[in-house]
Amino acid sequence: MSIERLAILGSTGSIGVQTLDIVRRYPERFKVTALVAHSRWEMLAAQAREFEVESVVIGDAQHYEALKDALKDTNVEVMAGSDAINHIASSYRSDTVVNALVGYAGLHPTYLAIESGKRIALANKETLVVGGDIIMDAAKRKGVDILPIDSEHSAIMQCLEGEKRKAIRNLIITCSGGALRDVPSEELVNVTPERALKHPQWSMGAKITIDSATLVNKGFEVIEARWLFDIEPERIKVVVHPQSIVHSMVEFTDGAVKAQLGNADMHTPISYALLYPERAEEAMERFSILDYPTLTFLDVDREKYPALDIAYEVLERGGTAPCTMNGANEVAVAAFLNHKCRYTDIVASIRYALDNTSFEKHPTLATYDAANIEARDLARRFLKL
Ligand code: NAD
Ligand code: MG
């Protein structure tokens, strides 16, 4: 088998670091050619040395000199800024782009990588939330595979192996309930970022951890599933499963339900995406069902978690509505993490942006850029930032 060249966008983050753990195990299979990060230049420099990459990009240009200096005794090409990220995603020497950036910043790189005919391992779900339609069209046109790095979508993909489309009745996405599952609704207004960042099962980046608490993340996953598996939203269900052991399920027309189980460890979906259609020979950590004698499932409390219904609403509206939800959420989550707004203002900002946006039914990528800016402005106005 020929060596597969990887460009990893977001290599210093939670998914990026775990992706490199997998790559480390398969030196004969993968060669990392490029790494991209936002600001953690020291870690990026160390990764560049260890994996002997050809190029690195630091998104935040103010760290360019420090990074360049840290790599001055190597042949590593050092670049900065979003044009350089786009260059890595598109024309650059790689076969697969692992997109583990956070937020809207991931959209253009994914699109450019698809247009360049590269395989996509996609953690950046915001790509599909914002532009699922355009992205999936481009992937089809180019014959490019998009392999999800999200535990739920990886689970569904595994359940669908060897099955016929027409046999699918429902996709059932599981949801831990996030860090505030046991906090009563009336206390949510006083929740601190520190409290909301304490996810009971998964260790992840800050933004997705807050998105998990509000269930914006689960709403985004419904949208992601709608595009990845080309299935109507009403056939995508969400159930709360506090143990996070069943990663998702598929219900078939004959009444059979398949589920994929395992530890709450992103190494498994990452290795599934990277090695597909093969599987890793060894797990990072073995799973034993005997450790989990009780698995529970319950309905989502739609009053406590309005974000889930908003996600179905924006899917129904289509056009730029999901982009507006995403943009407002990004601003509000950042504000909440910086103690600039209350927890409950996050969903309120999304609501305000959706109610005041200049909606566009048939967007292009350029329209998304404009809708994203508008959504961010609306959220800032709402939050008085
Ligand atoms: P993170 O915050 O830990 O890491 C993000 C990475 O992207 C970092 O390397 C950061 O430097 C880089 N980055 C962010 N914005 C950038 C920009 N504008 N320019 C250049 N680099 C930038 O985030 P994460 O938890 O690893 O999540 C990454 C993506 O994967 C998100 O879309 C998230 O929803 C998704 N995801 C994460 C998990 C998880 O377990 N962490 C699970 C499923 C899906
Ligand atoms: Mg997930």
C-alpha cells in the first residue's frame, strides 16, 4: 500500500492531538506533510519536528516570527494566515485533509480540499452545518469521500456498512446530556463557564464542550447527519444516553436496531476515518461491556434544551438559516467563556439572530460569508458587546 500524505488542520487541538496519536502508530501508512494551528506555536513547532513535516501554518500571524525562529534549524516551510490555510487545504501536497478546525473557519478549507479531489476526514462539523448542501454536491461531483470524525456519525456509518438505503427507517443519535444535565432549568442562568466546561464523559475543546451543554452540538449533529447520510430530518431522532457508551443507532424497516458501542474515546472514530475501510489492529483502550451493567436512555427535555428544536427549525428553513445559527452561537459561546454573558444568553442570541437576519434561500459560499458576518454582528448587538 502506498503511503498516504496527510495535512492536519487544527493539529494542536483535542482532535488534532488524538489524530497524531493514531498517525504515530502507522508510520508505514501515513506521512504528515502539513500542520495548521491557530496560536499554540510552541506545540506546533514540536509536532513539526517530531513528524518531520514539510510545512506549517500558524493562523494567527502575530506568532509567525516566533514559530519561524523555533524552526530555523529545519527545512520546514513556515506560513501564516487564512490564505496559507486555504493553500494547504487545496493545492498543497496531500492525499487526505483532516479538518479539525473549530467553527466557521473550517468551511472554506473543506470546500477547497474537495475541489482539489482530496479525501476528507471531517471533525469540523460546522462545515456541514453551514454549507452541507454545497459541500455534499461538490463531494459527489468530485467523487470525494467525506469520513466523519464525530462519534455519533462514525457509529451510524459503521451500522450502515453493508446495508441498503431503502432499509433504513430512522437514525438514532445518542446524547450524553452534557455538563449541565443534572442542573435544574431555573439554575441555568447562573451557571459559570468553569461549571459548564466539566463534561461528565468526553474531554474536548472548549467550544464543543459548551455546545454539548446547550445541546447546540446535538442540533448540529442532526444537521450533520442529514447531509452525510442524505436522510430527511424527521427520520433523525435524538435520545439522551448518560453513559455515552452507545455512540448511536440505526433502526431498520424490519424492526432491527443496530448500535455501535465503545469507550467514550475519540481515538476510535478517528482511526475508523483514517483507516477506512480497514480497522486499527489494536484499540487505544479495550472496552468491556461488563463495566457497564446498566445503560439508560431517555427523551430529551425540549424545554430545558431549546437549541435542539432550533436546529430542526433551521434545517427546515434551509438556506442561510443554519449559518446564522452557527455564527451567533460562535460569538455567544466565546462571550460566555470570557464571562461577558450568561449561559442562557447563548440560545437567546441564536434566537435573536434568526429572528432578525436577512435570510437567503439559495446561498453560495460568498453568501455564507456575508450571513456569517451578519449573524456575528446580530449576536454582538444582542449581547451588547
Ligand atoms: P480544539 O479547540 O481543541 O482545537 C481546535 C484546533 O483548531 C486547534 O489546533 C486550533 O489551534 C485550531 N484552530 C481553531 N481555529 C482556527 C483558525 N481560525 N485558524 C487556524 N487554526 C484554528 O477543538 P476540538 O475539540 O479539537 O474540535 C475541533 C472540531 O472537531 C470542532 O468542529 C468540533 O466540533 C469537532 N469535534 C470535536 C470532538 C472532540 O472530542 N474534541 C468530537 C467531535 C467533533
Ligand atoms: Mg459528537
